[in-house]
Amino acid sequence: MKSIVFILAIVALLPFEASSNESDSDVELSVDRLLQLVKLKLDELFVESREQVEQLLTELDHLRQSVEHVAWATNRVERAVQKVQLDNDVLVRNVSLLTSQTDNIILNQQYCANHEALKNLFFELTPKCLGNQTVPPIPTPSLPTTTDSADTSTIAEDLVVYERCSQAPPRSAVYRLRRQDGTVFSAFCEQERFGGGLLVFQRRLDGSVDFNRGWSEFVEGFGDPAGEYWLGLETLHQTAPSATELIITMKDFSDVEVYEQYSRVWFETERYNYRIRIGERGTGTAGDSFYIYYSEDFSTYDHYSNSAQRACITSLVSGFWHHSCNTARERNNLNGIYGRGQGTKGVWWGTFGHLTVQNTSPLKTVQMMIRN
């Protein structure tokens, strides 16, 4: 910039000096030469500026790549930490189960030792009591077969009540659990995926259970925990009154399976119509079609708070945390009518397949779970 100012100053002074000492033609030649020099100087400055700009753009691109690499590395580290935490939870449950089984083995060994000592004492005292009478041998109880042991184990397992799914054996099955108010209930625990310890509160498999129910049934629960069922809003509140993790898995009729995970979800009391609270948006492969219900009351065809909820229940034919039924893609109808050809009344997830419009294609299976 200083060079340009200096050159322009010379140009401004040149006509005055030239008029004193030179002819008009000489002045014109001097001006032309000076203009050429100015042009050359300006070209040099422009080239230099362009090179500097290109260098800055290159450095910015390198910086952007570095930031993206750091973000990628951070994401990998976070996933690794989550996996370690999940593996640790599985390990803790396995250790607890092993400790419980070890205690049972020790008790059985003590029982066998006492039984053997009692039998020996009996044989020692019998001749003294009966003289020379012949005493028939006492039959030794036979050990149970593998089948008998399995049946006995199943019966014993059915009688066990756990405080939460994370305390149950590491095998996905129906277990007996206890609510905060002491009520015992049966539910399916997912123990083999997502780190286990997940209480299933909604399950759609084959359409064997009608989900278009009234308020009292949704509060108490319905269906079979071994198949399709709804756990019950009161039990759901009792087991998740404060923030916990929600995971929803689903599969369409082409057997494409996806999931969505919400890290902070809880359910309020009946006084507030078992309102759902969702603290953060979902992450996963299904796309987020649930966060939009982050503070909605549960409603059914015989229990609703406003006309918008009533319109949703009528058009979607399901009880849910409804509040609007527009065509926004971030919606779902997981309690809808099972099967193909149901349209918006069916079971669907709006962002399934990451389409640009609401996807109401029917789902084959759905499982809603909370970490318990």
C-alpha cells in the first residue's frame, strides 16, 4: 500500500516538473514510462496478494481437516469408553451371578456332608438298638438327571424376584421384578444386547395383541411378557421415575433392523397423566422420531386433555404420548394397528430409512426398553 501511494505521488508531481524543463512530447513519454512502471508494480502486488490469499486458504483447509480429524478421534474415544462401560456392566452381572451360584454350591456341599454323616451315624447305632436283627440297607437317593436339574433350576428361577433387570441372569427372558412400592411383576429383560439390563415395556411381534385399549388397561398393562405386551404406565413410572436410558429397536418387513437411543428419559405420575420427559435428542441408525414428544401426556380414546390429542387418537387408532398428527417426518405410531396396508394407522417410524418425507411403511417388530 505504501508503494502505491508513493507511485501515485510521483505521478501527481510529474506534470509540474515536466512543464518547466521538457517539451510536451518528452512529458508524454515520461508519463507513459511511469504508468508502465506503476502497472508493473501493481501487477507484482496483485500476484503477491493472490499468493498470500492462496496460502491462507491452504492453511485454513489444513486446519479444517485437523479439526475434523480431532472430532473423529474424539468420537472414537467416546464410543470406546461407552463400550468399556457396557462391558463392565456385563462383567459385574456375571460376577454377581457366579457368586450366587457359588453360594448355592457351598450350601449343597454342606447338605451332602451332613447327610453322609447322619447316614453313618444311623448305621453305627442301628445294631445296638436292634441286636442281631437284619437291617435292610437304606436306599441312597439317586442324583437328579440333567432334565430334572433343568426343571428344578427353572422352577427356582421362576420364584426369584429381582430388584431390576441388571440383577437378573445374563440371558434374555421373562423375570419377576419388584417395583419401588413393593409390587412384584413379570417383564421381559433384554440381557444380550446394548450391554443388557434393559426392561422391555412395549413389544410388537406378530399382531396377536390389540393395542387400541382404554386408559385403565394402559395404566395396568396387558398382553404376555413372553410375546406382545405393554408393561403398564404405573409400573413404567415406578421403575423409571428419574432419568434413565431409553432404547427403541425396530425391524421392517424386509428384515432391515435399526435402533434409536435416548440417554435421559423418565415418566411422571398419574397425576400428570404419566407425562414423558426426554432430556436429549436421540442417536442411532433409525433417525430421531421420538424427541418431538419430549413433554407430552399419555392419552387414550377415553382419556385425553385436549382436542388435538383426541384427533390423534382417532386418526392413528392408538394410545400414546400424542400432541399433534401432522405430516412432520419426526413422528411415529408404535402402538398402531399391526400389519401391512394400514397406512398412517399402522405401526411406523417416521424417519425410518432417512427419507425426506414421513415414512409410514409398516414395521414388523418393535421393542421399547429402559435401562433398569
